[in-house]
Amino acid sequence: MARERRRRGAAAGRGAEKGGRGPQAARRERGAPAGPARACALLALLGLALGAAGLAYGLYGRWRLGRRVVTPHPAPRVLPAGSSGPRAAPERFWGSYRPHVYFGMRPRSPRPPVAGLMWLRQAAEARLRHTCEQSDGLPGYGWLLHDGLRFGAQEIRDRGLTLRTEFVKRPGGEHGGDWSWRVTARPESAGEQSPLLSLLFYVATDGQGTLQPHVEDTRLVSVTGTSEELGRFNITFHKPTTETGEALRYASYNHLEARSPGLHRLTDVVKSSLSNRFVYAAPGEAKRRYFAVDTDRALPGEPGQAPHSHLLLHQVTLTLPCRVEVTFESGSFAERPGSLVGAALSQELAGHVAAFEQRFEETFSLARKGFPPQQRRFAQAALSNMLGGMGYFHGSSVVQSAHSQHPLPYPEGPLFTAVPSRSFFPRGFLWDEGFHQLLLARWDPALSREVIAHWLDLMNAEGWIPREQILDDEARAKVPPEFILQHSEAANPPTLFLALRQLLREPGQGPAELSYLRSLFPRLHTWYEWYNTTQAGPLPYTFRWRGRDQDTDLFLNPKTLTSGLDDYPRASHPSPAERHLDLRCWMALASGVMAQVAERLGEPAAEYRRMEQVLRDNALLEQQHWAAQLGMFADYGNHSQAVGLEREKVVLGPGQPRHQVPTPRLVRVVRKPPQLQFVGALGYVSLFPFLLQLLRPDSPRLGSILGDMRSEQKLWTPYGLRSLARTSPLYMKHNTEHDPPYWRGPIWINMNYLAVGALHHYASLEGPYQQQAAALYQELRANLIANLHRQYRESGYLWEQYSDSTGKGQGCYPFTGWSALVVLVMAEEY
């Protein structure tokens, strides 16, 4: 714009010279002083130019700041390219890394072929099972045994039948080796009429690679294929047998070759191809019509969309009991001792089961502690479900910065992580993952180090890590659209420091572990500084979660999703004056771990130690967060206790029929104006100085906390510590009409794990509360173990949370993320 103005001004000057009359002559004719006017014009032009330049610079600065959210961290990646591939890590290349399906496998590759199982119990209506859905209402499913590396055995209970799915991997060649599946189906009750069951095994590409079917009559016998990281391979669908390996008398076969818009639409593709025109005609039995895959039909709503995936599916329909095996054989495995099927597969499975059970006892010592076989099997299943819930994802988040007008794609990359729930949350969550790794680090420290590295490699130049990882179409298919976008000011509790602290305690630290820490350190430092700068509170050494809901009309108490505690009561009116106790305690933990890492590496550690000492200073902690009138540690902010939800009053207009009036909304009413004060909400947040072991063993505040914990009117239940005291004004209160209480009473296992660990810690230290802590430790530990085992036995699942009044599991299931920490409670590993 400035250049255009200058060009126009020059042209006007030249035109005046040609006419023999310049601007100055014209002004003189009008009697105007030429000099000052020209100076004013020049100053005006200069001002416009400077304004334009300033605007351009401001826009550039905003664009540059906006782009930083998608700028990768400048330090070398902890995991170099190819570190998850078949040559660098062949033993982990293939795995059950598709946690959202009941049974499936994939390699750790960006867009690989995947394999999976669907099944269909033949009835009047076709109910296809594939992805883990709570709406399926299965009585139970989950891994019974899984070592995270070589094998797994899972039991799935559907109505009228039980499936046992097993896999074994065999190393060899240059592309991750072979694997074999065994699926055994039995009727639920021996006396029942044998149901007709269809097992549907498939392989599908994800944008690259080729598949070639080999069909005999109507049976898909095998598939040969190629891909970038797998080379050539062959998948064989073996004929079904009895459980003893004898050939079945009869089975019907169907197959499907289809194209899909992507892996996230595989279920829809198969459902759309089903037809019940087929007849099961076993000799000597009545003929039965059954549903089977027929022909590929274009999905509704997909016109013109190029298919992304090539699907080949083998369906076998049979009566129970039966067994079907599938083998994957790598083309580069030259000296294979024979196919891993039948007796050879049984032998391999038996060897892996024995090795797992021995390793489990060596790691957790549950038999030595006196736990009976039933409870040991429960603990094995809890660990196995976390290992069997590991996922490998590749793609990019959708993010937005406060400096960018529109969402941006985050840099594409991989993530190898555990997930909280295969049915409801089959993706990575930052604050969950630190708790997951507390368990996995005991079982396999190398696995835990790799997972932490994957998370830190997702960091951007500012030190931010998106708190929820929704990386591909399959992940996005399970997430409501409003939760897909990740905002760069949103933090999450830095629980990876819990896992790092555990890894630092591992015996036998050598050069490899030191090298690992050195590669982490630049990113850890940036992450730590990001919290200190972006989540700082209004006073020195205070902290405030950003990203609270700002709607003070509909929410009884605006949520703080970034804290991980969602609807836990905070200040009723969000403001910059807030001081959040839990975040301050997390930063004390982070400072201590950063100091340990720096000292281990010979890096400057003084500032980390100073920060840790300040944040652990009990006098300053009390000054900032002890509410003397309430007798507890608390948040501080602009708060009113006198709030409630009421229906809006509706005024009918003249002659307006009542049935035309919309249903009145439930809105918040503030009966007393807020003021800056401590927030009276006794619960998990109040316990944080205790949970993260910041209190001195002789602190009188420790005695107050132990008393509140043991009070049945406050936090104590026979099943664990409730999240919010019964005496709290918001105990079990809905946050909106359709938003039931979440962290307002129910029992959560991650916080109870921290509580048991803290009690164990204070029971080991001399002080006036040592015996009280020891007694509470024994009680709380016993209550947690008994209730989780009872609920697992009765329902078949570990749950997201547990009722504080009945102990029953509630929320989503199976939830073998941090609820699996019960294994460490049983093992007394804190």
C-alpha cells in the first residue's frame, strides 16, 4: 500500500510539471503559504506509511506467534526416525496396538496393513461386533494374560457364547517376524442348543501397500501382500477345527473384497454388504438362513470420495464349539522352523503363559504376600489389560493458539501410549499417561521409557504438549466434534514427572539410561518452564490453571477440564486472581524431579532445587492456601458459596398458548455476590499437599487431613476415599441439567493410589501422626483391594470410578487405565 501511494504521488508530480504549473504555484495563486502545507502533507504521508508498516509488522508478529503453536521443538527428537520400525525394534514392531477393536493387530508403522476380527451371532437381526462399544452390552471382555511383547490371551463374553482370542509372535527375518492367532468359541452353557456363529477375519490397507486374495470356491484361503515396512507377506486362514484339533464336520464360507474411505469405516462397509440370502446346510440338520458378506455396496453419503482402504475379509459360519487359526508369515523369514499352528502354537502359548506367571510373581510378589489365586488372576488381568490397551497412532492433532484466527494442523508424528479405556477413551491422554507408567515402569522399564519419549517428542517450540491426542480418522470417529480442537494455553497435570521419578529409582542405572535422560533433558526443561510461565498465578510461587469455562450463567461451577478434575468445585467466578492448590503441588513435584535429573546429568540444578524448596516450604504453603476458618487447604479466588440451579421464569405474552412456550432452561442463580476468599470444597484438591508428600511429618495440618480422611461424614467410605466431602455444598450436585457429578463424590483410583502411597510414606516417618497414618494405610488399602476385586468379579470389568455409597463401578468400562493401579496397591509399590 505504501509503495502504491508513492507511485501515485510521483505520477501526479510529473503531470504537473508537463502542464507548466506545479502545486506550489497553485498555492501561491491562492495566497497559501507553500512550505508549511507541503511539510504537513509529507508528515501525513509519513504517518500513513508508518501506520501501514506498523500494521503489517503487527500482522506478521501475530502470524509468527500463531505459527509457533505448530513449530516443533528445536532439540533433536528423543526417538529418531525409524526407532519404532522392524529393524530398530523388531520385537515390538507387531502388536495388539488397535485398542479400540475387540481383537486386532497392526505394526508400528505410519500407514500399515491392519488385521482384525469381527463376529456375528446369527439371529433374526444382524448384530456385528467389531469396535469396543459400551452399547454392545457385553457381559465381559478383556485380556487375561498379556506380556506387552510376545503373546496375549483374551476372553470375550457375548450373549450365549464365549470367545477366547490368543496371539503369539515369533521373531525372524527383517520385517518383525511372524504371528499366529487362535480364536476358540464355546457356548455359554454346555446344555444350550449350539448357536450359529460367524467369525469374520479381515486384513485392510491404510493408503499404501497391496493385497492379493487367493480364493477356492467361496473360501478366501489366503492373502499375499506387500507394504513399505513389511515387505512381502502371506496371511493364511486355516480351516476350522474342534478344540482338540480335529476337522469340523461342516462350515459355510463367504468372502468380501471391498474398498473403504478409511479404516474408520470398515464396520460400515461390512454391515452394508450383509445379506441373509445364504443357507447353512449341515448334513443331517435343518437348514438355517444366515447373514453373510455378499457384494461391496457404496456407502451412503460417500459419492465421489476416493476409497482409501482395500479390504479383504474371510467369513466362516459354524456351530459351537470350534477353533479357527490365522497365520501371518513374513517373506523375509527365510529359515522358518514350520508354521505356528496346531500343536506348535499350543506349545508356544503354554511356554509364554508359564513365563508370564513366573515374571508376574517375581515383579509383584502377590503369592508371597498371601493373596489367593483368584485375586492374583484379577491382578494379572488388570496389568494385562493395560498392556493389551497399548496403542500406536500416527497423524496430527488439530490445534489453535490465542494468536491464530483459525485451527491449524499440528506436525504429523507417531504416538505409542497406553489408553484409559478401549471403549470410551481409546487414545492418549497426557495426565492419565503418567499414572499408567507407574505400573508399566515396574513391569517393563524400557517400555515405559519409550512411551515417555513418544509423548515428549510431541512438544512444540514453546513447550506445550496437546493434552488429548486425536491423531487419525479412527480416533476422531470416537470423539465429539467439540472436543477435537486442542488449545495451546491448555495445560494438564504434568504426571509424567511421577513416572520419571519412578524410573530414576530403578536399580542398575547405566550408560544407556544416562544417555536417555540426556536426550530428554532439553524437552523436560522447556516443558517445566512452559508451566512456570503460562500457568503462573497472581502472586509469586502461586499457579493458576488456564482454560476454565467462562460461562457463569449455565454452569453451577464452571469446569476446569485442564486440571484433569473437570467439575471439581473451584472459585464460582473464574478470574485471574485464582490460586490453584493442586497445580502448585504438581509444580513442587516437577521441580524436585527436574533437580534429580539435572544432578544425575551434571547439569545446573540449583534453580530447580531452590524452586522445590520454596514450594515445599510449609509456612509459605499455609500462607497461600491454608483456610483457617475452614480448617483445610483450599483454592483461592472470587467465590460465592450461595449458588444454585433454578428454572428460568417464563412470562406468557398476551394470548400466547402455554404449549408454545419453550421449556425453561436450568440456569445458575447467585444469591450472594462473590468475593475473594478461600473455596470451601473439601476433597481431593484439599489433600494435595498430603498426596504429593509435601507436608512435614510433624505438621499439625497433617493431623487435620488424616482426621478429615477418616471421617465418614467427609471423605471416608468402605470402598475408598470419595472425591468431595459429603459436607461440601456441591457434593453430588449436577453442574448443568445434563451434566451429572463427575469429581463431586465418586471414588477415583488414581487419587486413592496417591493417598495410600502417602499414608505408607508418613507411616514410615517418626512424628506425632505415624501410628494414625499406619492404621489408615492398612484400612484404606484393604478397602480398595476388596471392592475393586468384588466389582470385577461381579461385573467382569474395572471401572472409571466407583460409587461412594455402594462401591459399584460406574462411568465407562472397561477402564484399565489408572484403575489398574490396584496392582501396585496389592504389591505395596509406591
